[in-house]
Amino acid sequence: MKKKVILSLVILVAIAISACGPKAAKEIKIANLSPLSGPVPTFGTSTTNGFNLAVEEWNAKGGVLGAKIVPVVEDSQCTADPAVNAANKVIDQDGVKFIVGEVCSSASIPISLIAEEKKVVQISPTSTNPNVTLNVDGSTKEFVFRACFIDPFQGLVMAKFATDKGYKTAFVMADQGNDYVRGLAEEFEKHFLSFGGTIVGKENYTGTDTDFSAILTKVADSGAEVLWLPDYYNVVNLVGAQAKEKGVTAVMMGGDGWDSADLDLAAADGGFYSNHYSPTDTRQIVVDWVARYQAKYDSVPDALATLGYDATNLMLAAIEKAGTDDSTAVAKAMAELSFEAVSGKVTFDAQHNPIKSAVVLGVSGGAVTAVASVAP
Amino acid sequence: MELQKRNPIVNWIIKSKALGILFFVIIGALAVFKLGQSLIDNPSLFLQQVINGLQLGFVYALIALGYTMVYGIVRLINFAHGDVFMVGAFSSYYAIARFNLHLWVVALFPGVPVFAGQIIGTFTVIIFSMLICALLSFTIERIAYKPLRNAPRISALITAIGISFFLEYFSALKFVFSSNYITYKRPFDVKTWFVGPGGFGMIETGIAPPKGSIIFSNIFIIIVITSILLLFLLQYIVRRTKIGKAMRTVAYDKPTARLMGINVDAVISITFAIGAALAGAAGVLYSIAFSQVFFFMGITPGLKAFVAAVLGGIGSIPGAFIGALIMGQAETMAAAYISTPMRDAIAFSILIIVLLVRPKGIMGEITSEKV
């Protein structure tokens, strides 16, 4: 018994010593916390792929500030507790000062608290919850950023897109019980009005509704040119199928809730929706990115891989701009950064949310293609 | 403390329920005023909403008939009825999407014109779903309700709730129907026509019909025709056939019916099967109208059809039909002229009002016809 205790103590000490090995002078460590297991492992894999590719490309160019970039990847499982453990591990044990992650807001928020406390710069590629970058009192977290736009931002983008297409009147439909939908509806309405458009009608429904005939009859009667429907694909399928049959000629528009393999392309035909990124985008930077990703991973990059890549690039660009690996200086440089990312040109607002363009996708003839990139 | 003596007028108001009646009269008057105003403001919009309400009402009617028949015979509110409706919708979905059942008859008799082929195909699918649902309900009745025939009524009611949950969550399993929202494939192409001051014609996709015209589609026509056909068929079965006579007898007096040599258990099973067949047809029509199937789809229509059956007078077949049409209108009008989230509130307020004011419903007189 005693022997065993001593033996385990020796092992523990050995582990502790080996973990505190001498640091190489010329390297900068950057961590990626992604849900590689747990409820959404495919999200994590894509994000990490994007992260690794970005690090590889920077190292091929000679690293950052002349130092080699060392990637540290940890599984944070999209859940608070494993995320906190992973964050503590990379910060305390590996000495990381820069974190790219997490994918899920539920994990990004606990990580952001640690990042603030330990002065570690964090950028979440895809977490859309406002509280990722905001403190409870509404002030901005100094060290925390995100690479994706938050949900209501799409209301602004699509209001601009509709106005640019020459549409003057819109009808707004919103699920009153869904924060995502309500946020997008309010934001669209506000900006469509400010761009000189008119809201000719507004209807609420509930998430359990299947019969939209009463509303759609009103939409047809109002003669609106745009039907703003920022709900998820299942509602879009229902409304789209019924709209055609009720003589509605308004163009349906929505947000990234439409983005699903289960979107009924016949029902949504003629509609437009916004998203973070589309592989069908024809901008050169996107075409190049898709080609590079395909060469390495043999698949088309999804939005998560792209945002993971963008987030890593933003972090490294901020380090380069700061000219030092001091985290306070890097956070300051990031806030003032202007960077041409794959998903659009990024600058950060006062709340550390990116101001960047969104991709507008059109549904037409059974296919979804990128039709425009709209900058706010 | 001394009890205060009530003012005689207050006393009279409380006793005579005058306040309650006044309340409903005021609500009714407000509704009539609001609807009348809307009719004058924009008659075509109003008529369009009436058509929308009819479409919904006819589907509810088919479900409500099942509730009312089963209640009439075994005094059981079969809460699993809405889920049988869901199974009907799914069986038609698989029949169409996987097996192309709607094309079989046309394939057997080539040369049938496209239009007739689509109608025949649709009816094949409806009949298929009716059969599946009848079989399902027959099985449920034999396994779950028959052993409880002589148990207190509450046991059967709770069993019905259990069956309802079983059907919902069993369907939600991945290898059954899955918990996804599935887009329904209609067995025919949707065509829409307009009629009004601008004339009559077919609507091309993307082109607005002339202002002021009323729009209806072949979905509406199929729903109305199928529902009315099935109602008449049911009335015929109940009134003119031997099994119908047996049903009426069992509804009237079970022990005596048994003494007269009627196989009561068989009659009850057949009643369940017929009710379920109607729910199956409703499931197909509902999915055709709203083009989406999912495992919880039966709950809300089931509950609303139940309200319709109570409104019409539970146990009465024409009552259920009328009740369902009123429900469809009430819901659509509430959605159109008050607000959409109010539609369910209105629907279930009707249940409360009926139970308070006239618990036996519109047609719920004591008659020998209860089935």
C-alpha cells in the first residue's frame, strides 16, 4: 500500500516536472477549443480544420513576428464544464495567451469569463449570443471577440438587399415566441423603414401553427413586394407551399434559419436569404479558399470551417499588428483591426462584434446560389 | 363580523345568471359588428377568409366524426384519435414518396387522362390511409380498451391518454417516422383559380390575380368533395345498413342489445375502425393542404376537432359536422381580424362557453340516433 502511494507520488511529480519543460524562445502558442465530441462533433471538426489550415499557411509564410506558431487543440464538447477545464488547461499548463473558440455560445461564455480574468485574448468563430462579448452590466469584455455577425444583423443586411433590388413595400411575419425570429423581424423593420421603404403589414404567429392561410390572404391583399419571413426552414416550407396557392406574389426573404438541407426548394422558390458564407460565392478570395480547403481535406468547406479559418486569421493578424505577444496590446490591436477575411471584410464595433458583409443566397429552379454580398 | 345583507338587485343578477348571459351577448355582438364591418370594408378579403375557414373546417369535421361516434357508443373520449390522424398522414406520405401509390392505378390502366389519373391517384392514397388507420384503431381497441370495458370510465380515459403518448413518441423514433419535419409530396399538381369582377381564370405562378377576386385551389375542392362524400357515406352506413342499426342499438342500450343477439364487441370494434378511417382520410387531406408531416401534428387538430364535436353536441353526427365548420370559421376569422396567436385562445374559449351555456351542444338533444 505504502509503496503504491509513493510510486504514484513519484509519477505525479514526474508529470508535473515534464509539463513545466523549458520554453522555446521563438514560438507563439495559439489554442483552438472546439466541440470534437459531444452533441455537435461535426461543427468542431470543421472549425478545427479551418484553424489548422490557417496556422499551417501562416507558418509557411514564416510564422507571426518571426516566431513559429504552435497550435494547441482541445476538445471542449460544446458544454460549460469541459470547456472551462479545457480553457484552464491550455492557459495554465500550455501557457497559451490566444484562444480561438468555442463554437457554441453555451461554452464560449464560460470560457470568456476565464479569458477576462487571466487576460487571454479569445475570439469565438461562430457563437452568436450577445453575452459572449458583453458583461452582465452591458459593458464590453476587453479580451473577447467574435468572427461571426450576431443574428439581428441579418435584418439590416436583408433590408439593404431588398431596397437595392428596388422593393418599396414589405410584409413582416414573425413567430412571437422565438427570440431569433423576433430579433430579425424588428431589425429588418427598423432598417427597411430607414431606407425609405414601407411596412404594409405585420403579423405574428405561434410556433405550433400550420395553417397560415389567413395571414397569407392578407399578404396577397396588401400587395407587398417582399414577405419578410426570418424563421427556420420548417416554417418556410409551410408558408412557401401555402403562399403559392393563395396567390401571393411577394418575394420571400429570410435569414440563416433557412439554411438547411431540408429546405423545400420548390416552396421557397424565388426567395432570398442571408448567410455567413456560401461556397458558391464567386469572389476570388472565396474561390481560392474553397480550392485550398478541398486540396487538403477533400470536401467543400462549410460555414464553420470558414469562420474557424477567419477567426484564426483575425487573431494572428492582430498579433502581427500589435507587434508583440502581449495580450493587452493584441486585444487593443484586434479592436482596431481591419481585415479582408474569406467571409467578408471585417472591422469590429464597440461591442467587439464584426461589421462585415453577409452573403445573400437565392433559391431558384431547385438550386441555392450566392447572388450578392451585401455590406452594411 | 356581521354578514352584510345583499342588495336585492345584486341578488337577482347572481341568481338569474344575467351577467353571464349579458357577457356572452356583448361578446357575440362585438364579433358580429367586427365581422360585418370587415365584410363591408373589403368583401373579397372577407370571402377569401371564409374559404380558408371552410377548408380547415372540413378537415376538422372528418376528425370530429370519429370522436363523436366513439363517444356515442362507449362514452369514451378517445384521446388517441388525433394521433391516429397523424399515422394516417404519415402512411399516405410513405405511400406517395416511397411507393408512388398514387400512380399505380394509372399504371395498370394506361390511357387514363392525366386529370382523371390524378383524382384516382389521390383517392387511392386516401383509401389506403383509411385502411391503415382502421386496422390500427381496431388493434388499439382490442388491446387497450376492450379489457377495460367494465372498468370505471376514468380507466379507459387514462388508457386513451397513454395510447396517445405511445403513438406520438413511438412515431418520433428514428426507425419509425423520425422526429423531423418532413415535406409532404402531394399526389397531384396544385392549380389555383380566381373568380371575381376580373373574370374567371387560372393563376400562373408569380402573377397576381386581378384585385378583388377570390382564389381557390384544387386542394380546396378535393377537401370539400371528399369530406362531403364521406359524411354521406357515414350517414348511409349508420341509417340504412344492418351494422348501422346495430350501432344505434348498442349506443341506445348495451345490455339489451346483447340480449337481442347483437355482438356488442364486434360493433364497438367496427365503430372504432370507421372513426379511425375518417381520421386517416383527414390526415391525408390535412397534409395535402399544409404539405408538412411530423410526429406531433395530430395534437392540435385532434383537440380542436374534439372542441368541434362538443360544440356540435357530442354523439351527434350532423352536430359534429356543423361544429367543425363553425370551429374552422371561428379560428380563421380570429386569425384574420384579431391576431393569429389568438386563434387557439378563441378555439378553446368556445369549448368553455359551450360547456357553460349549453353543455349538450348545438344538436345534442336526447335522440335515439346517437352513434
